[in-house]
Amino acid sequence: MKRLLSPLFLPIACSLLCALGVRAELWMPSIFSDHMVLQRAQANPVWGAAEPGATVTVSIGNQHHEATACAEGNWRVHLEALPAGGPHQLRVSAGNELIFEDVLIGEVWFCTGQSNMAWPVRRANEAAIEIASANHPQMRLIKVPHVGTQTPQRDFEGAWMVCAPETVADFSAVGYLFGRRIHDALGVPVGMVDLSWGGSAAEAWVPRERLEPFEKYDSYLKRSDHRVEGYTDAFHATRVADWQAAVAAWEASGREGREPRYPRDPRYDNKRPGNIFNGVVHPVLGYGLRGMLWYQGEENASRNQTYAHLSALVIENFRERWGQGTFPFYWVQLASFRARNPEPEDTRWARLREQQTATLDLVENGAQAVIIDAGEALDIHPGDKHTVANRLARIALARDYGFDVPYQSARYAAMTVADGRVTLTFEHMEARSFQTIDVPQPMGFALAGEDRVFHWAEARIVGENDDQIEVWSEAVADPVAVRFGWADNPAFNLFDNAGLPVTPFRTDDW
């Protein structure tokens, strides 16, 4: 594409240009570029800026649309639904002309979240073979760079890339592997848009004003305000100078110890409420999509009590601002991590997972990929991104593309107690049964009585269809509560016969 304006133009309001009498040339954001994928079988918005009052003509295939730029210079048209295929040429003119080549029509998915979503192909398991075999000319990839700001942005630096060994290495491993599954299953073009930002707080993915009405977020908002209060460019410069001196000393010492980290500017970081929504999401709001993937939660584990509500806010805000209804939103539950507990314990990660599961009850058209079996005790970034992508792909193939593929992990439904033993029943076990790996007895269960002290429990698969679990412990004569997989890194071997792990749960609310 021939771009006619420098990116430096982007932050300048069109209204200011009009007031100064400056002609606003035709412009479109970078989400529109050569090699883009437009979502098939739906109307897709196309937008940009031009001279106020200018007639803008947009054409693709045999479609021709016109719009008039408003007083601020903004314009928008909606392309009629197109079938999968291509390549097409998208032409936009208003005095001058922008031409986008090699435009495909297919399935578009967005990747959001923190570092486990951002984790690149080159650092995931089987990286060498994945990179070498990534020759998929009808798959397209685009990354939106990290910009944290309180001011909504109109654009970003980036462009669509054809999926190839030289372009896939630094792309989201989960995003690429998910997209490849969808591409292989459907045989249509697939576009993956990566918005993820490592270490990001969920609060940064939603506008601040969506958090302010709720008292439960007051403490986080106050802490965030305190961090930026009085923080100036001059102060940041002194911190950078200190960092440079520390790096020089570290290098002089022969690089002993950990390398000093560049100082974070809290005004523009990935934890300040609204920063990611304004700087990363806002530039692409409204781009036609099929759905969105979300892998986030590690950063919010210490604030787990509010996570289900916060997740619902994030999803609700995305959908409202996108204007494409309740599009599919699928998230990844946290994997196992840290040392295994010798005794039953209550942990932040267990409670965060519980909140992620609870989000299922708060939003429409959402689903969760359980990956408790795909973590690593010593690495918060497990290399197995294939399992994550496959679990997400199961959800999309079943819910959005009509494949008869099991995708829902069994979820606790009810319990009964008789003679000191608890029988557990589960949702999503239709035509499925339980199975274990390594040993025949299910692992990861704990029981407590009225004293609320949990003890490891024995368990076995029961039920007419092997779809229930019986749990007991000699240390608990009268059980009242059961926990399963309730740890940072639980001992775990219980799956259904589709290979999906059982969702961690507890029956108590203590």
C-alpha cells in the first residue's frame, strides 16, 4: 500500500486540522494494509479520514460504496458480506487513492491477554519445526505494538504479514497454532490479530470509567493514581540514568547476577487502568472479526476476588465498543505452576481459576479452555502452547464451525454424602466417561469436615457410565466439603475420555 501521510499525523485531531485550514488527505489506519484478511459472511466496516465534506469511494470486487467525510473529517462505510476467498483489491479514493493488494476473505480472530498469549513461536515447544513448516500463504498475521496511554489512539505502527517461516517466529504461539488449526479444518483464509502484552493487568484492558462505578476497584484505582502522581519526564530521566549506570556496573562485573531492568514509567505502563484499551485496542475497534481469545490472569492473582466481575466488564466493553454483537469470547484458565504442596492449601491461583470458571455464568457466548495439565512447576511460561491452542480450537470448531468435537471440560454440578463418602456429579459429561492416567485412582481430591481442615482423600470412578466420582478419607468421618485441583500445581490425573481435564473446583465457599 502507498501511504500518503506520516504516522506523526495520527495524533493530531481532524478538527484541529480543519480549524487551521489544512487539507486532510485521505488516510486509513494500519489495520487496513496489503495482505489483510476481512471477515467472511458479514458486513465489514472500513473507515478513515479525509478532507471534511469529501466524497469517499470504496470498492472491492463488484461492490462500490460512498461516504461523505464529516466536519471532523471522519468517514466510514460497510462492505457487504463476501464469501471466503481472494485475493481481492480494495480501492479507496477521495481526490487521491489508496490501493490495498492481496486482500483475502476468511476468518479473523483476535489474541488478547498477557505474556502466555504473547509468548512467541520461537520460544515455545517444537519451535524449530514449527517455524520451518509455517508456509501458509492464506494465513495472515498482524501485531499491534505496546502503547500505554490515557488518550484513545487512532492508529499504530504495523502491517499484515503473510504467514511464513520468516514472519511467524515472533508471533503469538497460541495465536498462530490456533489459527493453523482453524485454517486446516475449514480450508479458508485465516487472519490472526495479536494485541497481547506481557505482564498486563486486566484493569488496563478496560476504560477507567468502566471501573469507577464499582467500589471493589477503588483501592486499585487509588494505588494507580498514587504511582503516577508527581511522576514527570524529568524524574523518569533520572531513573533511566540510574539504570544505565547499573547496567554498566553489571557488565563490568562480568554480567554477574540478574541484568538490571529498564525502569517502568507508570504513566504509560500495562497496569494503569485504561492504558491498553486506549493504546492497543482502540486503534482496531470495529474491525470485522469472528471472535476473540483471552489468556490473562497471572497478574491479577493477588486480586482474585474481583476477577470474574472484571472479566465480564472487559468482555462487555469490548462487545459494546466493537458493535458486532455478542461475538465469541474464549479464555484460557491458568496452567499449573510452582512447587507442589505436600498438604492441602488454599492459594491465590486456585481462587483465580475459580473466578475464571465463574465468568462462564456471567457472559453470553463465552467458553473456557482448561489447561491445568499443561503447566510447568518451574516456569510461569510453559512451553506447551500446542495444548492451549488445541483446546481453544476445539471450542471454536464446535461452537462456531459446526464440528462434532467435544470441547467442554467436566464441571462440578452437585454432591451427595452417605456413610462418610461423597459422590460428585458433573456437567458436560453427556456421552462421556472419566478416565485417569498413570494410576487408576483419581488424584487431587481433598475433604474437610465441619472443622474446615482439609485432608487428602482417596477417590474412584463410579456411576453407570463412569461419569461420577466417589471421594472419602479416613481422616474425615463426616465430610461436608470437597476440593479438587485446588492448588497452584495440583497432583492431577483425571480426564474425560475425550482427553479433556476436569475443571478444578471446590464445593465450599469458605
